[in-house]
Amino acid sequence: MRSGPLSTPLWPRAREALRVPEAERERLGWAAGVRREEEMSSAEDDRPARGTFAKLKAAWGRLAGARTAAESDAPRATAVEYKGYRIRPAPYKTNGQYQTAGVIEKDFPDGVKEHRFIRAETHQSLDSAIELALAKGKQIIDQQGDRIFI
């Protein structure tokens, strides 16, 4: 068994932190952005708190290349019919460029089947990524046909 500060369970230390007087917590900045329930109005009850965690999460999302609402709501390219298949380009932005990706769909008696593909090519413009996604989709259909759904 270990001895020292790490040998004690975390829960008692956390309880001790809660015993810090409110004035001391405010002085240390622990209470920043945290309000008691009686201070909150009924309109704010449904709104999520914008605390430190939310700010860190947003910053991480920006660094990791998460899509903004404007990018995710942007209209996608329309599907193109090719030899009984539908090719739907679906490029997405990664590291400031567009990654070649798309979906190949075909109607079968038991329903619609789809095959998703992503290629390593990246493009500066959305239009060139869409063009290559259509070309790659046609190439996959020509080479593999219905075997892509197996």
C-alpha cells in the first residue's frame, strides 16, 4: 500500500474542497460563471451554461476541424444517375481542404443499398472535389458493379 497524498481516496479530498467558505471560493475564482438556483430566472433554466468546459470543447472542435453550422447545412451536390446507380458526392472539409468522398446507391427489391467511399485526394475547391468524387464513383461501378454491396 502506498503512503502519501495519493494514497488517500479522491472522494474525501473532493468533500474537503466543497467545505471551502463561499467568500474564499469567490476570491479564488472557483465560483466564476456558477450561480445558485435561486439566482437563475425561469428563462435561463433550459439554456445550457457556457462554462469553462463548454469553451474548451468549442476550442477543441475548432482545432480538430469540426464543421460549423453553416458548413454542415450547406447544400450537398445532387446525385447523378450512372448505369442504374446513383452517385452522390459528399466531400467534406478537413485541414482547410476538401476530401474526396461520396455514396453509391442502388435500388434493390429488398430496399436501397448504399456504399460509402472516401479517397485520399484533397482539393482546394469544393467543385473539384465533387468532380473527382463523381469520377471515382463511376470507376468503382465500372470495376466492381453490384459486388460493392456484398
